Amino acid sequence: MFLSTLGPGEIALIVVVALLLFGARRLPELGKAVGQGIRELRKSISGLGEEVSPGDEDKDSSSTK
């Protein structure tokens, strides 16, 4: 992703800004919430591929004929 283009200096700057905005106490909670959101997004994306497969479409159309 875009993180491969960020160097250590840019990442450190982002962490410092996040600390200033959210504080040291809320930052772990925020990181946990973001991690859970990303995990759920990945699960739903992989679930979409399993729900709709090319073979399913052919079976449904042949049974209605």
C-alpha cells in the first residue's frame, strides 16, 4: 500500500501528530478500533468472493428454465 512509500521520518511524524491529537491514553484504544475495523473489512471482502462464484450463477439459471 501507500506505507511502502513512507520513510521512518514520516511515520514518526504521523505518530507524534496522533499523540498530540488523541493523547497517550486514547491512542491504544484508537489503534485497537482501527485494527478491528480493518479485520472486519477483510472478512467481508473475502466473504463476498465466497458468496458469489461463477458456478453459482449457472446453476440458478438452469433450474429456472
